[in-house]
Amino acid sequence: MDVITVTKDDETNLEITYNSISVISQKMAIPFTWIIIDSGEKFQKSSLFQSISSDPDVIFRYFYKPTFGIYQAMNFGLSQTSSDYFILINSGDILLENVRDYIPSLANNRVSCFQSEWHNEKLKPLDYRNNYKIFPKLGRMPNHQAMIFPKLFKNFLYNERFKIAADQDLKIRLAKEDNLILRHEVIVSSLFGGISTRQMTRTEALNRSIETFLIFKNNYNFVWAICISLVYSLRFVSRTVIQRKSLLRKMI
């Protein structure tokens, strides 16, 4: 199985991910291939880079792409896959050992969408798990880190028109065409703190709402697009209010 990671100057978190991949790969008859698309300059000069390059249990493929955006980099990574299955995980994510147990049971023509756990930057587990019951029409998205794609989807690429929500667009299209299998098992622990989980800036929130509107309009209809966009906007406002009240209490 190929593992694809898009990163930039994130050696500490890459080491966490590497350790999890290395342990699993040692226990499998066929080693994992780890494809890294890097837009920074530091990692390829690090000792970790040398360690991964010389690891006999991990086939390491590295690409330096300083001009690529995140979805352009993901698309490039997908185009480089050669195994029967591949998964996209972020630096800092931990691939759990039991993933190797589920590979033989994967469907050959559909994307297996597993559950994912979460941990913080200190590797402390967080009591949080996605609920897919309202996916996809109400906008509850599974994590791309917990989706294992068969090889035939290597050209089912992210729409680079979207800069923040292209993963949401991809998952909705997959679900609408009945190309997803939702599973209850957990195969990855994700690092909490991406753009969808941290406090967004006003610009990010506006762009997210616009992209969400366009995605739901294209895939469903105008009414759903308005409703879901309002939900995202209200969520940003509520987070901002809570954050400001908390800051005010600290000042008082």
C-alpha cells in the first residue's frame, strides 16, 4: 500500500508518522511505499530524511515541489501511486497497526472510509470521533486520512479550483456515485488542529463558505448550498464569540 503525505518544514511531525509506518511495514511481507511531496527546504537536509532513505522496510519516494498548493500536491502524489491501494495522511498522523489486518478485506472498486481517532501535539488521545450518520448531504465529512483508495481512483483527482474545501468536494462526489463504503473500524489517529478544527480567520471563513456554497450547489441544489453555507458561517461566528468571551474573562 502507498502512503501519501503533503508537508512543509514539519520534521517533528513527520518523524511521528514515519515511526508508525515503519513499525507496520516491518510486520508486512511487502513494505509500504511512502510518497512525500514537500514544499519546504529543511526536511531533505535533515538526519530524519537520511534515516528514512536508508530504511529497508520502507520504500521512500520524495518530491520537492515548492510551488505546489496542497491540493495540487495531493493530485501529484496520487499520480505517483503504483500499489493496489493508497491512503493520504498528514504529517503528525499515526497509522495504526491494525490497518494491515483490513487490507485483504478492502473492496476492489470502492473507497473504504474508516473512522479515525484524534490526538494532540503531545500525542495525548482526544475523546472525539466523527459521526458519519448525516454524511454527506448535511456536510458532515469523514477525514481523508481514514480513506483507503483502490488504484483505479488514482485519477479521481481533487478539484484545484477549490483552495480550502476540495477534499469536501471529492468526498461528496464519491458518495453520490456510490463509491464509498463506510466502516466502523479505526485505522488512523489524526493530529488535531487543521484548518477545519482550529479557529479560522475571517478570510478563511469567508473563502470556506464560498467554496462550500459552490460545492453543494454543483452537487445538490441552490437551497442546500445556501443552508450549508449558513451553517459554516454561523459556526465561525459562534466560535469567535466563545473565544472573545473567554479572553474577556481572563482579562477581568
